Amino acid sequence: MRPVFCVCVLLTLFGLLSPSCTNAQNFEKIVFNANDSASDYYLAIPPSVPAKAALIILTSMRPPESVLPETMLHNAAYANGMLTIVASMGDNLFADTATVTRINTIFRHILTRFPIDSSRVALAGYSFAGNIALRYAELTNEYPARFLLHPRAVFTVDSPVDCFALWQWCERAIKKNYYPGSVGDGKFLLDVMTKNYGSIQEHPEVYKQLTPFNHASDQPGNEQYLQHTAVRLYYDTDIEWQLKYRRNSYYDTYMPDASEMISRLLLGGNDKAEFVAARSGRRSNGIRSPNAFSIVDEAACMQWLKTTLDVFDPNSWAPPYKLPIPSGWTTERFFFPFDFAPQIPYKGAEELRFAPGWADGASDEHWAYAFLWWLEGHPQLTAEKLQTHLQDYYSGLVGQNIVPRKIPRDRLIPAKANIKATTTAPGDKATFAGTVVMLDYLTQTPMTLNVLIHWKDLQLPDRSAVFFEISPRPLGHRIWTQLNTLNKELDLPKAH
């Protein structure tokens, strides 16, 4: 069996969230419009390694700097190799033309400044900017050709999701006249909305274009454009505190509209839509507040982001496929790039299944095993490429065993693969067969492995699967029945 390599965990989950992660606080202030450097800038917290993904956080009514003391999410992103961007939408409440243009300008600047994978971007919105983030994500799906970035995930933090309900919330807060902060917010918001867009009664069509969701409509609205986007809406659901200190029922919060929005997304088939009953909020000054970024559990959110954005983490990775483990067989898992064959140019995982007699030179099961390559992207595989990969693979395996197994130099032979395309098997995009001549480093004698390779017809937008069956026994030997059964029982995810 291949020797197991230890995976060095550079930062534990606890460690990445500890205050000692001071590098994450070293943000860059980047001006994207030299004509207004006082407001046209964003903050960037780049990781110390090439960014695997990007988290873009929008805020309104406050500068970008105000966000960082309220959460450690950027610390978590830093430790997990993700770029964090924080940008303010100024006094804008909704994703109107000016706001969308501002976001597009910022995104364009980010793409010129940072080498990020534009397919691995999450967009977040805090408070009023949450509805901006939602509506922007909807627009990128409704008019994809108009946008450079298409967020794969979007989440909001104590945000209104329904502009019509927000207007009603303002009127209710003013009429109730209990908590001064809510009364003041209600008056301010009504004034801003009226000045910028007119009253909601006189201009309902304008608000229909601006709102991410309209709970009063019984027809699919703008939320339908989030049907294939991962969505999370975070709220402090401590209604006892709301009643005691604000005299607020659920109807005095944004939660009823948000839960209805998630319900409709789920009913529409979006199983990646979530209403998150978050932890109790508290500002960095210690004041209890449901409107606090701290309601987001950073560790859980980061895990969701990594899973949703398909950011590979070998320490917590859960495979999306199911490869059976026959009775008595053993298993190992490795990750690209391989230490012993770094020239194989893929990213992803290798899942192995070893027959019980794999290491027994006298067994019919000697060197009988199978492995799956679960790869990022869509490499175009040919017999020639696979032949080269297998020569590099087995040369590396032998090479790493020379010293520990004290193999004499005069016993070494070069690994030589011979792979050809063959009749395509059911479920395959292409099927290949051939041999690999190599040194059996267990017995220190030459050996020829027979190889069957199944390039699976996976039809996923960003993943490929290649299944290898290996044994030195001829293809008619009984061990191939077991290997072929593994191939047939391999359960791969289906395209949605």
C-alpha cells in the first residue's frame, strides 16, 4: 500500500479565529476613483497565499472600516486563503442604476488588482446593503452578459429583503413611537426613499424593480433569479429580547419576509437557500444589538463558503461521490498535487481501494487495486496524456521507496506505460486500456500492470472523474470481476 503522507494542518479552526491572527488586520485601502478618494475606495485583506476565492462585503450608511471590528470573518478568510473586500455603498439603500454601476466599477478594479478566480466569488451585505447584495446577484443571473462577476453565493446580515415591507416597517415604527432608534430610522428611510424614488404608493413599479423579493405578490418575482445561487439570510431570532427591550413582535422585524423568501426559493427547487437562526448579536463596544455583524458564526460561515465556492480543504473535505469499500479491502485518500509526482498538473483528490492481498507477493490479489481521480475543471484527456501521467505516477512511487526499502540501483527499471483508447464502456466519456511496466518495489522484481481507465461522462460544470482499475493479473482473472464491480457501483453526483 502506498505510504500515507501526513497532512500538515497550518491553522486549526480555533487558531484561525484567534486574535493572534494579526496579519488579517493588515488591510489595504485601495482607491478606485482618484477624483473622489475620500469615498471611492475599498478595503482589501489579501491572504498570504494566492487567493483561492473572494468574499466581497457591502455595507451602507457607514465606511468600510466600521465593519472589521465587528466580525472576525475576514480573519477566517485570510487563514483559508480567501481574499476579503469591504466596500461601502454610501447612503444608497437599493440596487438602483447608480449603485449597480458603483459595484461594477469596484469589481472591475478588483479584477485588475487581484488575480482571483471570478467563478469563486461570494457577495455579502450587512444591514441595508444586504438587499443590495441580493438584488445585484439576481441581476447578474437575469442579465449575465452585462456583468463581469457572477456571485456563486450571497448572504445577508440582518437585512431587509422586501422594499415594500421596509416601507411598512418604517410606518409601523413611527406609529408605535416606542424605541427612538427605530423611530428615527423609520423617518430617515421614508425620507430617503421618497426623495430618490417617490412614494411607494405612487411608484410601485419602481420598487418592484428595486426589491429582491415581494412577499405580497403571488407570482414569481426577482427572487426567481437566485434559483441556482447559494443564499443565506442571517437573523438574530431572540424574540424575547425584541419584545422586552424594543416592544417588537416578529412583524416588527425583517424575519417574516426573509423566511417567506427562503420558503419560495426552496419550493422552486433551490435546496441551497437557508434562513439562518443566528446567535445573539453584540457590537464591538459590548452593546447588545440584533443589528450586529457578530450574529454570524465565522467558523460555520467560512465552512459554508468553502463548500459553496468549492474551495478545496483537505482537512474537512467531504467527497460528493460514493465509492464502496468491499469487505476486507482498505482505503486511502490523497490530494493533488502529489508529492511523488508533482508534474501531474491537476487539482483535486485521489480515492484508493486496495484488495486484501495487495501487499502479498504470493496472492492473486497482489497489486490489485482501484482509484478515482476527482478533478477540478475539465482536462481534455487523451491516451497520450494518460500514458505520460501513469509513467510519472509510477516512476514517482518507485522513487520514493528506493531509500526506505533499500532497493539496489541495479534492480531499478524505468516505468513505461502503453495506453490506447478502447471501446467506450457504459457511463464513460472515453475508455482506455493498456499496461505499465515497472519495478514492484514490494518484491523488488519487474512487473507489468494491466490497466483499465474510465473517463466518466460526468456532465458537471466544474468537475471531472477518472476511474482506474489495476492488476497484474490478466483481464479474465476473477480479481477483475471485483474491480469492475467497484467501477459499476461508483456513485457520482448528477448534473442539476
